Amino acid sequence: MERLTSLLKGRLDTFAEPHIDETTQTTMGGVLTILWYLAAAGWTAFYVVGCVTTGDLLTTQTSFASFTEDQNSTVMLPKMRCVSPGGCWVHNMNATDGDSKGHIPGIECYYVRDGQDLPAFTRRVFLTSDPVQSFSVTFNASESFFSVSYDQARVTNLRTGANETKLRGGLEDSSPKIYQGSALMQLTTITGSGLSAYKMDEWASVTTSVFGGVTKPWNLCCKAKEIGLVGTDGKVTVTTDPTFTMVGRRCDEPGMSQTTLAPFPTVNRVQVQDWIGEGLSQFGGISSTCTLLALFVLFVLKKWQAVTGWKSTKRGTVPNGPPKPPQPPANPD
């Protein structure tokens, strides 16, 4: 072990001390040193520009977590708007934590007019295996197979957390919409650290089935004699007016359909590393890589010199043997 340590130390000392032992100074060593500085400067400029402009070069860590199954600790879906010309009958999951303004105990179905936003409390969801209790929207699909439109936010710069949102809209525009049938809502939470700390929720809908037929015995809105009527001012009142309720034969009308939304069982969690700290860490990595590469090149060069007898150009020479004492001045006589 001592022999191996001594051998390695001798090799490294030979390569690492050109500023002390001038006999080891070579043109090749100088060139490699200059290249190291150029490579480090080029990489630093590339990294800084990439991080400052788009943030695409930032390091992220992705983990997964289970979606909440606790009815008292729910997650709110993005803002939604009814786009069905006949209005939407929304069955909420009776989760009242957080913003429960407008929720009426015992009411399981709420009528929202076309072009009107769904109340916040109706959009609170949790994971359940019971499709009857899931969030659903019943509507007449005679004119369109889309039930609701929703806000879709996306982070555009991982460093600053800058984002853009495709806002909910109407039936004729290009806003994000949800089709009839069954759909999963995937939640991705992006968290930034460092000087630009932020947190952003991204939602995306994935249609799993386009069959939107209303199963009357299991559709709670079809059996509701009382529903919550959401006014244009957002206030909710209880009504038994058959104009708005679905009890009777309304669910049997041609074209009646429904959308059932369920959260995806797992949540994607993306942690964005601080770009300054990550840059220093990567700078240390590229410095070590350049150093090892230079040592390897010098090692190969030494071996090649030993085999071929080729001599590299010295930057300076040192006389052999002990230093000679100064000579007295020559006698002019």
C-alpha cells in the first residue's frame, strides 16, 4: 500500500508542480492550462445565459406522492366554466375544507348556467374508488360533447417561476376543455428554491373513456329533488323548480351525457435547484474533469516521450548539480 501511495504521489507531484520545479514546465502543459481556462469560461457563459433566459439548464429533482384520500384535506381543481348551452349539473364531493362559501349541507347537485364559473367548493376533490361519489358534470351533449373549460397554467421559466395560463373560455374558442366520458386530472407541483422561490400547480386532463351515457340509478343529480342554483352573482340558493331540477325524466332525454373527473392517483413533485448554487457545483465538476483530463494527457505524453525519445520545448532550464559560488571579477591587468 505504501509503495502504491508513493508511486501515485510521485506521479502527481511530477505533474502538479511546474510552477516550483521548472524542469517539468512544457509547452504542452501551458497549452492545456490555457485550454482549461477557456473551457471553464465558455461553460460558465453557456450555463449563465441558459439559466437566465429560459432556465432549461437548471437541475430538477422529480418525486412522486399519493394523492390525498382525506376528505378533510382536499385539493382544489383549477377554475372551471360551464360551456354546455343547456347548463351544467355539477355533483361535488361534499368536501367543505378550505373555501366552502356557498356550500349547502345535504345538497349534492348544483346547477350552473352556460358561461358561468363553477363555485370553488364544488372543485374540491380527493381520491376515492367510488365512482358515484366522484366529481361529475351532467349536461346535454346535443350541441357539443364538451362540458367544462378550465384554466391551464404552465411554468415557462424554471429559474424565476414565470408562467402563462390558458384561461377558461367558451365553446367556440381554443381554451382547454374536458370531453364527455371519464377523465383523469394529473397534478404536477413545481417548487423553486433560492432567490426566486415559488410554487406552481400544473393541471392536465387525460380522457380515459368517451362514453358519456348517463346511468340514471347512479347519477345523484338525476335523483335530486332539491338542487343548489348558482346565481349570476355567485350566490347559491336551494330550488325545487322543475326548470332546473333533473328529477323526473330529464335524464332520459336524448343527448344527455356526463363527464366524470377523478384525480390521478399520484402527484408529480418537481423541485428546481437554486441556479447559483447548482452553477458553483457544476463549475467544480468541470474543473475536476479538466484537471483529470490534463493529467491523463500529460501522462500519455510522458510515456510517448520515453518510447520515442522526443523532447518537448522547455520554458526554462535549470543547471545540474549544486549551485556554483560567485566568481571574482576578472583582473583588468
